[in-house]
Amino acid sequence: MLRRTLDALYESAAWLAAACMVGLLLMVMLSIASRELGFHVRGTDAYAGYLMAASAFLALAHTLKRGEHIRVTLVLQALPPQARRAMEIWSLSAGALLAALLAFYSVRLAWQSHLFHDISTGNDATPLWIPQLAMAVGTTVFALALVDEWVMELRGHRVTPSSAEATRNE
């Protein structure tokens, strides 16, 4: 039950990231069309930037779970199995700690922006907590995914997926 819930969370974040990419495309197309047709839509550049950042942060967990993050497998493959497992545990521990700190400060930033009524300095005057919320959610889900990987590694249930592209390049 927990495994299905976590996988659904990672998948949902990936779908949100994909929706943000589509939104980014629409913002760029709107900006181009408005320039060509002689009218101006305020904030298209800012919204394109917000959507780009949101898509990157929301996709972090899904990318990790699919084994698409950059890994230094050349070093890991040279180690004996016991040392390789120790390196995996160490790197997952460090990654989970850093991701948890990033998530904490991302959530705190969005919360403070909401409390202080921060708005963007561009002509769109968007409350900054709205785009920052995507970063907070994305980093929180990413931290959860790293802790999930860490627990699975400690239990001996972790299967490190290898992407086909990484295999071809090594």
C-alpha cells in the first residue's frame, strides 16, 4: 500500500512537471504570436520562467526513481560489492540530508513570501509564493524519494535502474 502511494506521488509530480512544460510551450508561443500580431501580454516571460523552474523541480523525484540522474558508475563498478553498497548508502545519506535541507528552506521561502506579501518585480506582479510553491513541493517529494531509496538500500531491496543511454556511453 505504501509503495503504491509513493509511486503514485512520484508519478503525479512527473505529470505536473509535464503540464508545466506544456504551459511553458504555450507561454512561449503566446509571446511569439503577440509580438507578431502587435499586442502585448504582460508577464509571459516571467510565467515561462516560473513554469520552467516548476517543471525541473517537480520532475526530480521521478527522474531519480527511473535512474536518470547522473551517477559515477565508473567508480562504483570498480569497487567490490561490500564497498559499493557502503558508497551507495553514504551517497544516499548525503543526498537525502541535502535534499531535506533544500526542501526545508524551499518551504520556508514560500511561506515567508506568503507572509510578507512578496510580489515579483516584473510587470506581472505575481505573488512569489505561488511559483515558489512548485519548488517547495518538488524538493519535498525529491527528499522523500531519496529517503525511500535509502531505506530500500538499507533493507537490501533497492534495484538501481540503469538507463540505456548511460549503458551505451560507458
